Amino acid sequence: MRIPEPLFRLVNPLMSLVLRSWMHGVMSSSVLLLSFDGRRTGRRISLPLRYLKNDVGLVCFTTDNATWWRNFEEPYPVDVLVVGKTLSGLASTERVTTGEPLEALRLFLSKFPADAAYHHVSVVDGIPSEADLTSTSIRSVRVQIVWTRLSSTEGSWKNRVPFSTG
């Protein structure tokens, strides 16, 4: 089921509140809070996003009709609240067309089939439609986050984040 766009103005602040609280465990295994300063406005933006870990950090997806991802057309600093820890990184984007970004989207939608509607991909028995994935109508954008340093604590992020990174 797809949440109507106007409802995101209500849902996102509630999800952000939960992710910042002691109750973050109910969703932080699959949802992070991405925070950054807008390139043009300088305004602080925080967005809850579903994520998957990969060999270099975390990956999220959005649709190209959203505008926030354009801040990362070149690598740009972000803070990420994930599993109760705040980490610093660089986010960059890539449109999903073929190759590795398409494989990453396939894996993402297999893990989170409810998100497929946002990417105009049908899912049958937990498997994203190959026809939809290879269609030229895919308008998805991959957001890759790579770690630079911890924001508020010392040491290696690999020792602090309570999940495997590779």
C-alpha cells in the first residue's frame, strides 16, 4: 500500500520522533534518520528512510520525483541515526538504470516488498517483477552512504554499530 504524499508531512515527524527515542528498536533495524543541511537553503533536513547495509555502508532508495536527493548529486556530508547511534558519512546518488544499482534495487524490494509501489514495480510472492525492473519507466534513485567518522563518540564505527557491515 502506498502512503499518499500529503501524509508524509505527518508520518515523517512521528517516525523521526520514534527513531530519536528509546523506542527506536521498533523500527531502527530497517529505518534510519538521514540529516543534512540543504545545499541551496542551508536548512537542516531530517528524513526517515528504509535502508539496507552493503559492503561500503548503507543504501536507500527514493523516486526521482522527490527533490531532496539532488543534494547528493555530488558526495555531500550527512549525519545518520541508525540503530540508536549517530554516525557521519557522505551520501551520493545514482539513478537506477542497469547493472549494480538495478541489482541493489532488486535486493531492496525483495527485502521490503511494500516499498515496490513507490518504484512502480509489482511484487509477486516476494519477488520483484523482472519486466517492471527492466522497464524504462523505472524512476528510482539509489542513495549510497559511506562512513567518514563517528559524530558523537570515539573509535571505529565498525566497533560501534550493532550490525555486520559486510
